Amino acid sequence: MRPKKLSLLLTILPMIITAAGCHTRQESEVNITPHRINLQADSLYQQAIALMESSYDVDSAQKCIRFLDSALVIDSLNPDYYGVKAKLLSEMGELDSALYIQTLAVEKKAITGEYLFQLGLLQAAKDMHTEAHESFGKSKLLLQAVLKQYPDSLGAFILAEAANSLYQDKDSLFMRNIDEIRRRFPERLLEIEIIRRVKPHSLVKQIKKIHIENKYNIDFDLDSLVNETGKQ
């Protein structure tokens, strides 16, 4: 397992919306409201994030999860705590555990468009095609609601594009109108050039490979996967 590369690939879409600061909580299919931060829980969450950004090994990931579990004891409705925990578990190849955590967040209504997208990826990796289709559709609706409130959010726009692409099962739809996108976000051209080369279905394929690698102790050549992600 090569945690640094796994972290980069699995978070390349969600990290953009995180940087954009559009964390929202689902109240219905199309209405969004921000989650009120509990400072004590947030302190633990920030420690997890800092560790994630400085370390890429399994032991550090497990320590991050312990921070997040402690945060969840204090605030069980923060979408980020569930979403980041699910992401870490998926990077470790623990697909079933990641899916359970992200599904639990949905049941508690501690979810955002970003994490519904992540749930769809996990479901698709488990060949839960009907459930994934539903998650991508709901994710798209929530992200479109975010864009109405934050029309300059490149992160929300990219995830909405990816959700729509996976919802309609066509990678060719992802960032199809590239010239229009460049005009809309003229100050984010470098990010656009990086992200537009990622094919949404390749993210599902990668999660599957990491899960199999972990389950059967197989060392996949992830460099070839990077190339595959950019070419498809």
C-alpha cells in the first residue's frame, strides 16, 4: 500500500470543494443549511486534518480515525467527521467499513452533496448500481443548490459535473464545455486543466483496486493507474 498516492487520487475531486468552503448539511433534497460547528469537536477534527496533511502511513490514518471518533462522540451530526472517516477507510482498502460509515451519515442526515458523491463512489465500487445511481442524483441536486448560492465555487461545479457524469453513466459529459468553464473561472485555469483529465469512472475503478489489494494483499502498480485515469 502506498498511502501518499492513494490519498491524492481518492480526494482529487472532494478536495476542491473542501477548499471552496461549501460545506453544507442536507435538510431536504434541494435545501441546504450550514452545520453549526461545535468548537470542542472541531478541535479534534482539525488535529485529524493536520495529521492527514503531514503523514500518509496506515498508523497515522488510524490515529486520524480515533480523533474523528472522539469528535463524533461530541457532535454526531457533522458531515465532515463521517465523510473524512469514510475517505480514510476507503484509502486503507476497508471498503465495507467506509460504506457503512457514509451510509450511517445519510441515515442521520449528516450529509452534503460532496459526501453523497463519495457515497455513490463507494456504492458503485461495491456494484450497488441502483443505490449509486440514486446517490449521484441526489448529490447533483444538492450541488446545484450550492451553486445557486455560491455561483463562483469551482469545487461545487466540478463535483456537480462528476455527479451528473456518473448519474448518466457517461464520462464524456464531465467538463464537456471546457471553453465555457474556462471563461466562467478565469482565475482557476490550472486547477481546471488538472481536474478535467480525471475520468469519474476511474475513481470507482481505483477504489475497487485498492479494496482488492487490501483484501488479497496484492501490490498493484498505482503509477499505471494514474496514467489510466488521465487517458480514459
